[in-house]
Amino acid sequence: MNTLGYAILGVLARTPCSGYELAAYLEVLWPAKHSQIYPLLNKMEQKGLVAYEHVEQTGRPDKKTYSITDQGREALGSWVEEKPADPAVRDEFLIKVYSMWLTDEENARKLILERISKLKLRVTVREKKIASVEKDHTRASSKHFGRYVLLNRSNVLDKEEISWCKWVLNLMDNPLIVKFVIGFIGAGTFNTLIRGISMLSEC
């Protein structure tokens, strides 16, 4: 079973969920699309790791609510004791930042500013979730303690990246940096300037 499967078991070990609800809980664990979650739930159900029941809803289609089985709980417990793999970070934004010397100043700034806006929105939404669990689940004995601390971790990381983005913008606007780099590579467009900064940093 892949890591997403164990993330699903980790959520279901705390509370039964529909596939839609799972996607929301997985945000701080292992973000996944519905197209990934539902096929995996079917496979896990066939293996006896999860079970489901049909829930009738008025005015809406019926849904399946999944819960972890004893076999699933045992599998999750064994997996938790294993040494975790090194994290792999894949973020398209980072590739674009690495190569933004190929665009103009306006688009380069737009890339960073849009990232800041997206991060601020995520922090705002997440803070509401933190407030909803903060009162009763700040003790390690709470089954929702892990979700609480991971929500806070995500906010710390996003706020740190916002600070980094602002630093990048300041770096772009700093006339001393511009003067230094132009003196190093000669006069040119902003594209050449950004490329010069990349060369100096030996990225």
C-alpha cells in the first residue's frame, strides 16, 4: 500500500469519513485528489483494511461513510513504527522561480505576488480550522492532537514562505543589489539581471 493509503487509515482511525471529507482532512497530511482517493478506498475495502456503510441523505445523493477495520488499525500501527522515508518536495512554483530570468519584471513580480496571496488565503482558512479544535484537542492524549499540531505546522511554514517571498521582492527592488549585479555582468534587461543573480548564487 502506498503512503496515501496509510494517510487515509490515519484519518479513519480518528473518525469515519466520506471520500469528500477525507480529502479535506488529508490537506495537512498528504494532499490528494478525489480521483486518487476513491479508487484506493475501493482497493483498501477489498483488502479488509476499511469498511463502509451507505448513508441516506435527504435532497442529496446517498454517500458511503468509511471506517477503519481492526486489520486496518493493525496495519497502520505497524507502519507507524517503520522509519519514514526522506521527504520529497515537488512544487511547480519553485521551478518557475528558478527560471524566471526568462520572463520580464512584471511577470516575475506577478509570480511572487500571486504566491503570497495564495499563501495568505490558506493561512486564513487554516486558522479557522485551528480555532475549531484548539479548545479541546491541545493535549497529546486527544485523538485529534496530531491534526491540531500539523495544522499549526502548515501555518508556520506558509507564514515563513510569505516572509521569503517578500524578501525576494525586496531583492528585486533593492537598487544596491541591482547596481552590484549590473556592474558584474554589464548593463542589460531585467532578465539578464535575474540571470546574473542566479550565477552569483551558484544555483
